[in-house]
Amino acid sequence: MSDLNVELCGVRLRNPLILSSGPLSWNAEAIQAAFAAGAAAVVTKTIRPQATRNPVPHIAAAGHKSLLNTEGWSDLPAQQWIDEELPALSHRDGVLIASVGHTAGEVEQLAMPLVQAGADMLEVVSYRAEDAAPMVTAAKNQVSVPVLVKVSANWPNLLEVVDACLQAGADGVTAIDSIGPALRVDVETRKPMLGSFAWLSGSAILPIALGTVAAICLRHNVPVVGTGGVTKAEDIVEMVMAGATAVGVHTAPLLEGLDWFGKALAKLERWLDDHGYACLANLRGAALPHLGETPSHAPLTFVFDPEACTRCGRCITVCAYRARQLLPDGQMALNESRCRSCGLCLAVCPTGALRA
């Protein structure tokens, strides 16, 4: 059986999955349930001195395995986290990460009390790029536990922010936060689904999250919690191959239930075993060397397996150049003069009947 253990900023995790900050980590009871379901670490809702008051409603579906939200930070005040919620998790089976924001002053006020109350690590988070490095400095001046900084792909100078945060002493990076502003409109009422612009999470943002993680890891050899869009075992592998040390998830278990953790981990182990990998951590960054390769211009050479083909016709439907045709005998004809080797037909084949 494959080894799923990873080490994040010197802290051992029994598997790579971290429940990122969100509704499922709103209090001690919810956090304990996530640990019991298989999360190796949990990040609390973002803790600020005063509780937020969320609009109603503040979460909506936004397409396949994706969500919109207009949530704020924790709707519990910081003192309740310090006095009640974190101490209630003293016998937890996992790593507890306290999310704290949104300014350096708030971090200076809360960092030490949160660690004294039981947090194993801190994750500082702000909506403003210019606050990130000062928050890291404030945290490192207060505590000796590892400090992560959560960064947003909404920031045009994200890599410069990461540079500054690492110079300020950040032990690792969480990438990314939800994407926005985003919008869905109820066509019957003509109103925004959540009343305003919102933030997007879930499978729709996976390519952006992967790209950000890879960009950070190409620039720095630093622990990264790859967060955003992970919904299945193969996504976990992708995140690790893009350079992530651990993988943050929230939308998937929120939509599918906490047993998502156990199912995803079981499938991850099977994937690693089937592909001959003894240790997940050994795959970290496996994709990065290929990002600098010179693009190929050689035409694709296709292999078609008629026995694996279900005649779904997807490869024909998506061919913009009308280069493919399924023949009555089950074989496939390709007009090579029309084909541009774009590769989309390969990507949509559900059975692997069409390969290159």
C-alpha cells in the first residue's frame, strides 16, 4: 500500500488532504467531524476580533462541482475561538491550523492567543495584497509555530507578494483563495443569485490553482498547500505534480459530504498502487521540469482501439475541422489533410479508445 504521509513546514501529516477554511470548519464540532472523516489537517474559518454577519443567502451552486459565495470571515468572535472552540480540540487526531486575518494589527492581537489555545500552525489571510507580508511579520514576531500565508490569484502581482512574504519569514504558502469577482444571474428574477458579485470556488478554478502553484514552485523551493478546484483523486495527484506539498479542499466535501475524504484517499491509494508509486511525496513537482520544454510541432500519430470504442461520437462532435469519421465496420477514418493535431479528440474520449 502506498505511503500518503507528507511533511508540511516540518509538521507531519498522515495524508495530503487539508480541509481549507470555510463553512465545514466553522466551530470545534465541525472541525472534529472533518478529522474523523479523514482530513489530516483543518484550517479554521478566518478568525477576526469581531464576528461577521453573513448576508442571506450567501452560498449558491455555480455549475459542475463549483460554488459562489459571499461569505465573510468567522461568525464566531475571536474570544470564543480562544476560550472554547480551540481548547475543545485538544484531543484531536490531526493538525489544527488557525486562519487569522485580515490586517497586521489583528494578527498581532490574535496570533499568540490562538497558538496558546491549541493551534499547531497559523494561516494569515487578507483580501488586500499589500497586507500579506506585514501580517506574516506580525505573526512571526509573536509565535514560533509555522506560519502559512494564503495568496489570491486575483492579485496581479501575486509572485511579488509571495517573494515579500517569504522574505518576511513565511514558512509556506497556501495557493489559492477563491476567484472573483464572479456572478450568476437568476434569469427569472433578473437578480444576481447572491444579490451581488461573489467569489468562485470548486472545479472551475482548478486550472488557475494549478498554474499558480506551479509558478510559485518554479520560483521558490517552499512548501505550498495547493488549494482550489480539487474534486477527485487524480486532482490531488495533479496538485502534487505541480509542486504542492499538501492539498487543500473544501467545495468537494461541502457538496458531497465529509465521506468524500475517505473515498478520495482510497482512490488515491489505488491510483498510486496501479501506477507503481510507493510514496505520494516522491511525485512532488514531477510536472515542473516539463514546463520549460520547447513546444513540439510534429503532427500527432493516433492509435484507435475499436474494441474500446463505445461509438459515443465525442471525438467527431468536437472536431472543428471535420477530420474524423466512424465507419460502419467500427473503424475510424482520419482525413489527415484536415486534421490540425489540436488534441481535443484525445481529451474527450471517455474510454481511451483514441490515443496518441
